[in-house]
Amino acid sequence: MKKIGFIGLGNMGLPMANNISKAGIEVNAFDLSEKALIHAENLGMSIKQDSKGVLEDIDALITMLPNGSSVEKIFLEDNLLEVINKRTLIIESSTISPGISKKISTIAKNHGISMLDAPVSGGVKGAELGNLTFIVGGSQADLEKGLSLFKIMGDKIFYAGESGSGQIAKLCNNMLLAVHMCGTAETLALGVNNGLDPVVLSEIMKNSSGGNWSLEKYNPYPGVMETAPASENYSGGFLNSLMLKDLKLASELALGSKSTTPMGKLAMQLYEEMMDDGFGTLDFSSIQKKYL
């Protein structure tokens, strides 16, 4: 692919687009934030003043937006599906409701347009390093078309199934992520309150049956892992507001399928409390604050 469009230049989208640009592919970029556009321009991207401007001469369009309403606005209210070239592959990487994803994919298909739902795992650091995990729903043939782009932005690509399947798998993953982050923060505080060094305790649990991603890659206790948001006053990263959004979507998914998710519900309650406490713009590992 020679040129792509990228809409959504937030904490995740900007480094993803930058990796594509660094790979020698031209990038038409758009975001509602003027600051994000300036940053993108400084990185060598061609910035556009609206979403339709991004569509000029592109082979693929990637979107990375904060919620389902933003995705619906871009594709339905702004009528991108009416004007996009039918040869353009759409890769929608936001984490949204599977129902919205399926609806937009169906409309795209009716217009003769190929569309994948491809939410990601790996956080901001994964986006910066280009080692994200993509969880893809849609046509396997379309996945093959976009494989070169996925390999630039990530190092693991999983095919989950038909349209919407990528979103379902991502919501299951994020519910588990929230559960083990809450449990990790709680357990670390328990050890510290009883005289243990959080660094020593983390190392013990990492190498024992309690080991998990939060301990190994994203430790929530300040000072334990210098590359983690916890050691930067929980700035950047994956915001509490976004984690709560994903947990609510997972709760809706559970309700619709009559699935029992008591731990998911408890995690959602804890992140709702974080929002009530004014911590919405902090990284989700700041759940540790509840126990300090």
C-alpha cells in the first residue's frame, strides 16, 4: 500500500499512524484536536481539515476513535461510506459495541466496501513500539489485504471470526484485564501494609502462580516499574474513563447473552468509583489509589 488515511490521533492512534509513516507509507491524517494535527504534521503526515479530506487517493482507511458514537458519526453522519472509493479497505480499530460494529460493517458491505473490525491490545507502549495485538473480525480475505499494515503496527494478529467478533474478543480481554489489575493492586497493598517491599513482592508473584500481565508489564504500584504509568503519576496510558466504557460494553454483552459476570461487575463498580473520585483522566492502573 502506498497511501493510507488515519482518523483519530489520540494516545493510541498517533503512534500507530507514525509507525506507518516511518515505514514509508504516506499518511493522510485527521483529528478534531488541533494539537494532535500539529503533532502529526511535525511527524511528516499530511494533515486534513475534515474526515472526507483523508480519503484522497488512499488504499486503506484506519480509524481509532474513543467510542461508538464517534465511529457512527464518522461513517454514517459524515457519510464516509457514501463517498469512499470502493477499493479502499477500512480497518476500524476502536473498541466499541459489537452491535455498532456489525451495523456499520453491514452498511459498508451493502455499498461494496470491505471493512474489518480490528481492536487492539498492548496499550500506548505497544502502539509506540509497533508490537500491538490486533483482534480481527470480518472476512479472512480482507484480513489478508490489510496484513502488511497490521504487521507494521503490531506483531500479533488474531482472526476472531465474522464482523463484530473482534469487538467481542476485545471486550472479553479488557474485562479480564480490569479484573486482574484490580486484584494486583489490592494484593500489592496488602503486602505493603504488612511490611513487604512492593518490588520484592512483585518479583515473587511474577514468578509464582499469581503471575499476570499487570504484574509483569504494567505494575500499578508507584516506583516498582519505572516504565509503567504508575511511576509517572499515572499519566497517559489507558484512561480510567475508557476502561469504564469497555466494562460497560462488556456488561451489555453479558446481559444480551445471559452470561454471569460477577467479577466483571465488581471491576466496573470500582472503576465507577474512580470516576466519581475525579480520576477519569488517569491511567487505569491508578486503581492502586484505592488501596494506598
